[in-house]
Amino acid sequence: MRLAVLFGLLVGVGLLTGCTGVVKTPAERSNTYAQVLDMDTRQLVDDWDMVWLADRQYRLTRWHTR
């Protein structure tokens, strides 16, 4: 009986805490997401130019470079 109560308590505590870890605080996690979003939006311009072939090729080599 004690084992069942202890197990239930452990599961309850695990469910109450959720996925919040001790590694990052919510503020640090939000900062990480903001940095990733900023980097992705900066790279979006290069991806868009590559899709439309708007970027000029370098002329220093005879090989196709991006």
C-alpha cells in the first residue's frame, strides 16, 4: 500500500511540474526562441533570393557556386 501511494505521489508530482526542466528558465527559453526566430528571418532573404535566382553568381571561378 505504501508503495502504491508513493508511486502515485511521484506520478502526481511529475505531472504537476510538466516539461519545465531545471536546465533553462522560462525567460531563457523565450530568449532562445527569439534568437532562433531572428536568425531564421535573416536567412529567409537569402533563401528567397536563391529561389528566384536573384543573387548574382561570382565570376571568380568557372564552377557553379552559390
